[in-house]
Amino acid sequence: MAAARKRKQNLVIVESPAKVKTIKKFLGSNYDVAASYGHVRDLPKSRMGIDVENDYEPKYITIRGKGDLLAELRKKAKKADRIYLATDPDREGEAISWHLIAALHLDEIKDKEIHRIAFNEITKKAVTEAIKHPRDIDMNLVDAQQARRVLDRTVGYRISPLLWEKVKRGLSAGRVQSVALRMIADREEEISSFIPQEYWTLDALLDADDRTEPYIVHYYGALVPGSDTKAEKAELNSRGDVDKILSELEGASFTVSEIRHSERTRKAPLPFTTSTIQQEASRTLNFSPSKTMRVAQQLYEGVEIKGAGTVALITYLRTDSTRISDEAQSAAEAYIKDNYGEEYLCAPKKADGPSQKIQDAHEAIRPTDLANDPAKIKDSLSRDQLRLYQLIWKRFLASRMTPARYEVTQARITAGGHLFTVSDSRRVFDGYQKIYTNEEAEEKSDGTTGGLKEDSKLTLNEYKPVQHFTQPAPHYTEASLVRALEEQGIGRPSTYAPTISTILGRHYIVREDKNLYLTELGEVVNNMMKSAFPQIVDPTFTANMESLLDGVADGTVKWKTVIENFYPDLDEAVKQAEKDLENVTIADEETDEICENCGRHLVIKYGPHGKFLACPGFPECHNTKPYFEKIGVTCPKCGKDVVIKKTKKGRKYYGCMGNPECDFMTWQKPSAKRCPQCGGVMLEKGRKLVCMDNECGYMENRDD
């Protein structure tokens, strides 16, 4: 009898140890599953590691602490007949697989089958299908990752030492983080220099015989001559404009001239991408982008579900695509029919059209199995896992459902040659909103039209004129910064969260009540970068660089060509900056203030949140004090000096140095010049001086 054929032994290498247990249960006993724990090789930390004289060749080394792990993986590789590299399905994962081949010397081992496999979700079907259809390493994706790594390394290692020399040791510059910092700084400058413009609205409260509450209608404009319903939108820029209209309306009768009925629909949202899940989780769950990605990673790698073992709950979390697989579409259709009825089922949607920014043919972020209803598995999830999974589950299901429908009624009321309007909406079919609501997308009413009929007469109760002032653009939040980075093509899904975390960690910005603010340190670094390296912090240049990296991934651009065209200009800019930049004198500058403990003159030091006073006798003397920079302006309330202060987190503002009882403060820099119209404080806003009192509204050009 012939001896039984020996079964081939297989080794599957993944990135994260959390995936090992999940994948192991899908495969037979002749499969061993091991983890690389992320990258195994990288550029050295002690030097740039790019041989600029030898075609910009990277000098990769084994990451410190990975020696024992690699030795163990080599042993496993020697025993295996086939080796499957199953790192994440993106550029970074492709590069890790490529590095594993070199670090494990797999290219030197004969009679071994080396395969690359990738799966968008950690399910039995996805994993087994991937093993059935292995492929070679995609060197275009590897080269795209190498290009990004080398670009980032050259920027960081050439510019950061300059920041250490000129500003403070420990600072860093980054190709994407510096652009994000500039965007925040530019928004701060825009807000600071914003000059509010006055405008007015005019409402009329109108009574009807059969109604106890008055109708509130809104002034639109003067009727077009010869028309009973058409009008030109009016601009009410002053109280005088309002008074002119009120005089023309004096004694006028109010008539409902037209009532229009229409139906509007609100389409279901698309399923999540990396960017949109970060934005929505911030808005609805108050998660930071980094927290969203951390929790999503747990859901992707697998969670222990009671009675089912380790289950991967969502598909891969780094994606620009809104595409859904046919299988997922069919599962959603069946679930919606069974649980909500066929009237809630929308026709299959097409994903967004082809985009230069879509890095891979991934799906959107969705549940791996709709049967894992959040309500059924909630006891197996942490609070954060449940909240995020529920958001993903509902969003995906809603994206396959019909639009919500609204019945909209608009009434047009005429009086004395002028037009007032009021509209309301009533939802007649909830559609996708049965399971997923988005307040920003819902139809809004500006009043009520119930009971109004054409040609009916209304009686004036009173007019309500209200003064308003235009508002500046809002400060960036983490969510809105992610959206802005994506819209401008800066960075990629995997870079948004670490970029924001880096500039927060470096204390270049602070977060207060969700808003992001520039710190004094961030202002210094940003100004230096704009002065010495304008191209690096130019959003358009950075977006164009991202397009080139996409070209590398597509195989249309050689990765070293990107570096060759970039590095010489960087090198020249660094050398010029070393010559031209003056030292920013912010450390160890002696002041006239005496240390109460030892009598030395206190000096200005620079800490994580900016300047402070410290005794130069450290470590013998540990005395420190806040540093208040005077700006030559006296407080309008108590006459003491106005100085630059900081919030607890480091945001700069201007406040009184006098008694604690004095509460004068302003975010904009006050001027020593007082308002000639009301005597109030004037604020510096760009090239203007503007009275702090909006009611006064006085402004003039700045002398400087």
C-alpha cells in the first residue's frame, strides 16, 4: 500500500497578533499563523538613512527589538513549504510583506513557495478565497510607500535640526504635518483679521381669525413691478434700511398671495470611508480621529463574541472607496426586505466615480456580517466598540435604503408692494432615516404654514427687526481639518489621525471644546517654515506630490524620479535657511525680575506651552513663574497693563495684569489707540483697527 502523501505545511504571516487567533480558526491544522508585529525593517533613527549620492537608495535596518521575533519567524519559514504574506491590503502592508522577504531571507530559500495574499475582511470566506488566489508582491505599491517614506524622512531629518538650532530642541517638521499646521494658522489669522459686517432681518407676526398663535413670516424683498408674487431679495445692511421698509409698509394689509406644495427627498448617505468615519464619529460620538482609528482597528482585527469566539466585525478601515461588493449588496437587500419591507429597499448604488485619490480597490467600511446586530452582541463589546460599530452598522444599512421624502409647503404673503415668506416641511416617508439620522441633512422648517389659504387676509400683530453681524469662519475641529485635508488632497486616510496627533503632541496646537488653536510655539514654527520653506508648507504643492505618489502606485511614475525632483530644492532651501534665519531669542534671555529664592535675575525659557520665567540657578533653585509679555496697552477697566496670557492648554489671549477681579480679555490684540467715536478699545484686525463694541462699528486703517 502506497504511503500517504505528506501534506504540505503552510505559514501565514500577518501584521497584528490580534489577527492570529481570528485567522487560525479558519484554516486547517497544516496552517501556522504568526505575526510580524508591524514593520520589521525601517530607516535608521540615528541618521537620515538615504544615500543621496547613490541614486537616493534607502538604507534599511532591522528595527531594534525585532531580532528575536525574526529569528522565530525564520524557524517557522524553514519548516513551511508555502509561505503566505498576509499583511494589510494597502501600500504600507505591501511594503511590510516586501521587507519580510528581505528580513527573513525568503528570496534565498529554494524550493519554497512565497505568495502575497490580501483580504478586505477577516472572514473565513475572504481568507480562504485569498489563499486560493495568491499573487506576487505589487512593487508599484511598495515603491509608492518607499517614496512617501523617503520624502517624509528627508523633510524631517533636514529641517528638524534647523528648528532645534533656531528655536528649541525636540521640535520636528514633517511634510504633511507642516501643511496641516499652516492651515490651522491661516484659519486663525483669517478669524483674527475678520471684520464683522452688520445686517438685519425683519419678521412680521401675523394673526388669523381661526388661530391663537401668530404666524411668523420673514421679509424677502420688494415685489417686481407688475407681479403679485415675484420679488428681488433685499439686503438689509442697517437700521435705516429696515425703517425705510417699515415706512412703506405702514397701514398695509397682508394677503396670502400664493401657497406652493412640493416634495423633496434626502438621499441616504454613502457608506463610510476613512475620512467620513473620522468626521462622523467626531460629530456624533465625540471621538478624536486617533481614537476612531484605534477602536476601528479592534473591530477589524476581531473581538471575542460570546458563543462565537473571535469575530472580525468590520472590513478594512483604511479606504477612500465607497464601493460595496455584490455579496454585501445582496445581504443588505435581504436584510432590509426581511426587517423593514421592500418599500425601504433602494436600487443598488454606484460608488463614487474613479478618483485619482483612491489608493486601492477596497470596499467602503462596512460590517462583515449584518447578522451581528449591535443589539445582539452588545454584551461582548466595550462601550466605545459598541458605539462605533453601531454607527458603522447603521450607516451601511442606511446607505442601501430609499431616500427620505418630505412634503414642503411655502407660503408667500404680500403687503404694500413687499413680499414675506414662510415655509415648513413634513416628513411623509422616513426611508433610510428609520435607522440612521443625520441632523445636518434633514429638511428644516423656518415656521409653520398650517391653516394658511390663498387669498386669506392676515392682521399685523407686530414687526420684529433683529440686528445681526456676520461671523468669521469657524476654528478648525479635528473633524473639519480631516475634511479639509481630504478635500485639498493632502495626505491619505492613514495619515490624517497621526498628523493631527503629532502637532497636538508637539504643542504646536491645542484642543479646547473640540476647536483647534495655534499655540505660541506653533506660531513660531509656522512662521519659520513659511519664511524658509514656503514650498514645503504650500497645500497645492503637497497635493501635487500626493498625485505623483498615486502615479507611482499606478505604475506610471518611477519613485526615484519623484525624489530626484524634490530633494535638490529641499537641500538648497535648508542651506539657505542656515545662512539667513536669525536665532529666535526665546531661551535664557535675562530679565529685570529677581528670583525671590536666590536673588538671581530670572530668564525666559521655552516650554511645551510657550514662554515662562525660570531661575538660571537650576538645579539648585527650582523657581519658575509665568511670563507675561507687555504690549504697551492699558486696561480699559482698571488702568493696569494688558499682557499676553495663555489658557491652561496654551491658547494665547490678551488680559489684564491687574487685580484678579478685573475680567478684561480679548482674543485679538488690542491697540493703544482708543475709539474716537465711543472711547472704547480698538482691536487690530489685519490692516484695520476696529472698535471692540459692535454697536459702535467704528473702524479705520492701521497707521503701521
